[in-house]
Amino acid sequence: MSRLSLSCQPYTLELNHQFTVAAWSRATTPVVLVELHYEGITGYGEASMPPYLGESTGTVVQFLSGLDFSPFSDPEKIDLILDYVDSAAPGNNAAKAAVDIALHDLAGKIRGMPLYRIWGLDPQKTPPSSFTIGIDSPGVMVSRIGEARDFGMIKIKLGTAFDKEIIKAIRAHTSRPLIADVNQGWKDKNDALEMAFWLKENGVILLEQPLPKENRDDLSWLSRQSPIPIIADEGIKRLSDLENNLDVYNGVNVKLMKSTGLREAKKIIGLALKNKMVVMIGCMTETSCAVAAASHLSPLCHFADLDGPFLIRNNPFENISVQNGGIVIPDKPGIGVDLKHNPAK
Ligand code: MG
């Protein structure tokens, strides 16, 4: 009987710039690169562990090492395998995502089809994607606009004492639509509502996680009053979080590292759309492995925020490209990106 086997390799992503948001700052992101092997075919996956989410290289490697794939002889039985992976331990969302991505890549390669085609999606219907500029002095943030290349939107991190200065400075240098991401950095709902009106006047089209996720009553109030959609990031990780927060936000930023991968991300997108919410497909700092995987879901979404590989300087995978403001979905079997070089070297 053929065997499904997993190997993994810790790797450190080096960011182009110190990355600062309302609550923290960092220059690297640990990831674990995963390979699932089956009959000479390799599926690639990735776990990215920004420290604030609680997973680490150690927890991911420990979770993956405890998995036993010997009962599974058919890697195309994705639901069966991922049900087992999800039940192996609570939490470990990024580690589970790595297996989910690798398994989808493997299944796509076995069938010789890109994931978007397996799902029946139109690769021409990719939404505009944003490029993120972290918190710095307004002058430095303006100097980063050129790095946004062909991205259709720019995401600006806020949550400082000088948020309006940042937006004014950026707005003076680009007419592109802006997304404001506060990373829970504001505390008062009335101030947040006043800012939402001011941001709309300045061409900001979405306001992401303005208040702490625990302040559900305030977020719900804000979502009813705000002139621009309030979308969840930290507040919604898995499908159950969306089910419990349908009236709290106007939209959701879906990320594979929060959702445990593609399978549940697709369910979250479906439920959010059914509830007429704004849907963004996003990422952490990730290589083009996890971001390419997410891109296959992007035709289902209103917006994308898939800039991860463009924020790092040592992507071990082939790059993905940006055209007409959005990510081009790779047109090869599975997720559609191969390793450029062995990350262990
Ligand atoms: Mg965010």
C-alpha cells in the first residue's frame, strides 16, 4: 500500500523592513515549511507563526510530529484526513493549515489541476489586492508607497497618536483606495466612529479591527453606524468565530493561518457571503506557498490582502505576480508554486 508521509523544515522569513503595528514590532517571522509525499509526488505547505498568535516553531513541529498518516492510503480523501488532523489537538491553527495546504497541493497535482479549477472558479475574477505599509513616521511610510508596485490598494497600519497625519501624508502621494488596519489599537467607540467618517472622506474604503475583539457590543454598534465596512481580523479566526460574530462586524479578513487552512477558509467565505458580509482573503508574513494557496480562493472574495511574499527578502518559493491590481493565480497543478531553492541550504 502506498504511504503518505510528512516532513517539515523550520525557516525564518526576513522582512524587508521592521514591521510595526499598534501593539508590536518585529523584523523576522518564523515559519515551518511542510512537504507531504505520496508516490513520488510532493505537496507543499507552510505554517507562519507571528508571535502574537501563540504558536511557535516548537509547537508546530511537535504537533506535526505527533500526526500518524498510516491509516490513510488515499490523499484525495481530504475531508477524512483533515478531520483527523483537526481532532489531533485543540488550537495549532497554523500547523493544521500547513497540512491542509500541502494536502490540497498534493491532491491537485495527483489530478493534474490547479485548485481554482477543481473548485470551478474563474481565475480572471481575482479581486484587487492590497500592499501593507507598517507604522513608521509619516515620511518613511510615504517612501514605501513605491514598493506597492501594481497592487490595487494600499493597507495602512494605524493605532498611533498621529493617525490622521499618516493618512494625510499617504493621501498626498497616491490616489489608490486605502484600507486602514488598526489591529485593535483604538479604545473608544465614539472616537472610532468619528475617525471612520474622516477616513471615508480621505478615500479609505475599509476599516479593519478598529477596537479590541473583546469589545463586541462596541464593535457591533460601530458596524451599524460606520459609513465604511468594519471588518474583523483578530476577532474571527475559525468558522465558529464567524458564527458567533455575525452581527458584530460588516466583514471578515479570512486568513489560512487562522482558519486552519483552505478547507475551513472556504466555509468561512461561504457563510460570510450568505450573510452579505464583505470578504477579504488575507495572509500573515508568508512565503508564496501559503499565499499562492490563498489566491486560489480569491475569486470568491471582494478583496484580497495577499502581499506576504512581497514583504520578505528570502522567499524560498517561486514568486507570484501582480497584474491589474490583483494577484495572478498560478496556473499549474495544485497551489502552483515550486521551491526555488532548498530552504535547508
Ligand atoms: Mg489585520
